[in-house]
Amino acid sequence: MNSKKILITGGAGFIGSHVVRLLVTSYPDYEIYNIDALTYAGNLENLIDVEPHSNYHFLKADITDGTAIDQLFQRYKFDSVIHLAAESHVDRSIIDPLSFAKTNVLGTLNLLESFKKHSEVKKGLFYHISTDEVYGSLGATGLFTEHTSYDPNSPYSASKASSDHFVRAYGATYGLPFVISNCSNNYGSFQFPEKLIPLCINNIINSKSLPVYGDGNYTRDWLYVEDHATAIATVFHKGKNGETYNIGGHNEWKNIDLIKLLCSKMDARLGRAAGESEKLITFVKDRPGHDVRYAIDASKIERELGWKPSVTFEEGLSKTVDWYLKNQDWMEKVISGEYQHYYKEQYSSD
């Protein structure tokens, strides 16, 4: 992939900020354009260290605004797109499914249309980042492969499944070059504290309850976000047109076991007695349509593209805990909403 102008959508979010940082610093000949609507989970303070780089450009835009997106493509003639922008929290999708359809489906269509109209698509690539949740739920055994049938069970996963299908349809119908990757649960630094691990870290620090759905036996595969960013860069540069790649961390954990491990690490870091934080665990009413188990077979990307996760879950979790303890001011700004003032202070022309 020799493209020079790379559009990254959702680059101020959790995963996106790691991808932006990696590409800006590792590929100085690329011009990286980060567009983000800066809704609740978009935080430009995640990218303060990237802002001085001359090949980094931030453009505030909402992918659901087709006119604005079209104007950006017409102006900048992006060579390729790495599409990360999405509404991603399952609980929120249950409350407000229409916003998920608008962002994840219509937003993706807006990008596809503008890419088709304004980019030299034969020289570029539309890379769509998706989720393992499109595959539905596994039983006690088995793994999701790239050939697993789609069976989404939440409004979030249904919206992502639809966007996946539209990307493939544009490839088949209009000849757009594309790749898709489906990843397992991400964790690491800069994650918005509605997600399980940063939520529990913050609650342990403040001796608040640790909510666990149902009996806690829901099982997920966990992927360290820096490994995911490396995988995305690998797929972008080496992935074959029209292919799908599953990205997983080989770290399958039941929620209750994960939280107990996290409690143990936090007790050690905070100087608390062993088992003290486990007393904060509180089982809460299950959410509707809760998938029992996800687990990814990542052998294709490992075999064909040479990517492998660099850390075990225990190692990645230790790195994550240490980061949040060292950056409690970041967490406080996110929880208070203060982080949302950064764009106005740094980018506003008023």
C-alpha cells in the first residue's frame, strides 16, 4: 500500500487514537487525516503527543453528514480510508438503536459513496473495522472464523453486520477495493470508562461496586489495543483485496474471572489486603440478548500476514492497570466531561 493521503474515521476514539498514533509516527511519508464528530467518546486529549507532527491533520466532521463528508473527499482526494468511527456500546444500542443505525450504517454508506466518487479507488483501499459480535453467540466450544455465518443479536451488532454487508456490496457492485477485519473485545489505555475494564478500575480506586451481569460466566476473547493497532496497520498494508481477517488475542476469559484477576492486581498496586476489592463485586440483572460466548480464530491473519498478539492477557492487563493509575487525571476529566472543552480551546478560531 503506497497511498499517501489516509483518512482515518473515529481517530479520536479509543482504538482510533492508537491507530492514528502508530501510522503518524511510523509512516512519516503518509498524510494522516483524522475525522471525528467528537461525541462523548471522542477525546482529542488522547492525541496530544501526535499534534506536533506535520503529517497529522484533524478535521471535525460527522460521518452521518453526507454533504460534509463529500466535500472533504472532494477537497482532499483521500487515497484510502481506515474506517473506525462507530457507535459501539451494546447497552447504549439497546436504549437508542436508531442512533446506531444512523452512524454505523448510514455513516458507512456516506463514506463509501464519497470514496467511490472522489478517490482513485484502483490505487487505494477502503478498510472497514468491524466486530466479532456480528457472528452472534458461541456455545461452550468452537471459534469464530472468517466463514462463520452472521447472526447478530443486539442493535449494535446488527448495525455493524449491515455495514459489513454494504462494504462487500460496494466491492462486488462498483469494484471498490476493500478489506474487513472483525476483532474481539479491546482493552488498554484511553478507553472510555463505560467499558468493563476501565469502569472497574475506577470503581475499585473509589471503593464503588463492581457490576457483573447475570452469573458472570459470559465469556469473551480479549485483545490488547496496541496489538490491535499493529494488526490494523498489517491488514492495511498486506491484506488482500476483498478478504476478511479475524483479529483476536487468544485470551478467552469469563467476566467473573477477569474481574477477580483485576481486583487482585489492583489490591497489589493500591496496597490493599488480598481479596479486599473482590468484596465490591455485585451481580446485576442481565441485559437483553446477551451473547454467552465469543472466541475468535485468528489463524488466518497469523498465517497469511504474519501478525500475532505480543502480550498475554495478564501482561496486557498489568500494563492497562498501571496506565490508569498513572493517568487518574485523564479519567477524572473524562468522567466530569471536562475533556470535551479541549477542542474548543485548541482548535476553535473564535
